[in-house]
Amino acid sequence: MIHTCAVIGDAFPAVLAGVQRGDERSFDQLYRDSNPALVRYLRILDPRTADDVAAETWISVVRSIKRFAGDEPGWRSWLFTIARRRSVEETRRVMRRVPTVDLPEGHPDADGPPVRDTAEDALQNLDTRAALAAVAQLPRLQAEVVVLRVVAGLDVARVAEVVGRSPGAVRVAAHRGVQNLAKILAERGVTQ
């Protein structure tokens, strides 16, 4: 169904130290390992703002990575907590924004054709996209918990920290999310 993201593993302390020293290769490794799961998570929260929020999240990471101290699960928890906060901020900002008018096609001020995202094109060829679409049909907390557990690879305690709920509430949301996901997939004719 959903493939969990790769983890850096035993090399994580060295990679983190490299990032904190400003080593571009180390940052590239950390980014490549973490960003796909981050974007998938943000797409569950709000597909319209996921890429922008991911960029804002990485800006926050770059600004404060030198202060981070912890292991790889702690890193993932920290990253997804920042992302969740940025997503909430973006949602609030969008809610306050004045509605815009869509200009007719051909209007001189209308945007050109949308720019295609190479990563998005690649995801379209994976079953992950269909699975995430099914997850997106879940109630928000259930979807968020399932993605953080499966895609981000966080344990219950760290998911509880990210979403601001008790571990018990996270376990219940995950259980209900998986049950509801099974129903959604059964309705689509997908079997295990």
C-alpha cells in the first residue's frame, strides 16, 4: 500500500553534524531522505498549499538546525511538528485573504499554463498516490495520524507530540483510520 520512507540509520549523527556545520552533501542527504514523506504528509493536510508549506518548513529548518539535538526519530518528529505549525499558519493566512477574481483565459494578466513538477509527475506513476488519495478521504486527524505513522515512520509517542494529542488518542485515531481506510478500499474493489 504505502511505502515507508527510507531512513538514514546509523549514519544519522554524522549527517546531522555535517548539516549543522553547513555541509551541503549532508543537507542534501537529509533533505532527500525527509522531503518526500514531508510533502506527502502536507498534501493530506491541504493539497493546495503542500509545496509552499514544505518550502517554508525547510526555511525554518535551515534557520534553526544548529539548535536541534536528538536522534533520527527526534529529527522526524521535529520536522513534522514544524510542518504542521506552518500548515496551520498557512491555513489561517488563506482564511484571512480577500477572495481573488479568476481572469478569463487569454486575458493579459491571466497566468500562463501551470508549471509541471517533476516529482509530482513521478508520483503519478506510483501506487502511493492512489493510497494517499484514499487516506485523504479519512477525517483529518485519522489521515494525519496514519500518514505520520506509516509514511513518516514516527512511533505513537512522537505522533502524539506532533499532533498535540495523547498517545491513547493517537492509537484510537490510527485504529479507526485503518478501519475506515479498509472500508474505502473495499468500496473501490481493492483487496489485500
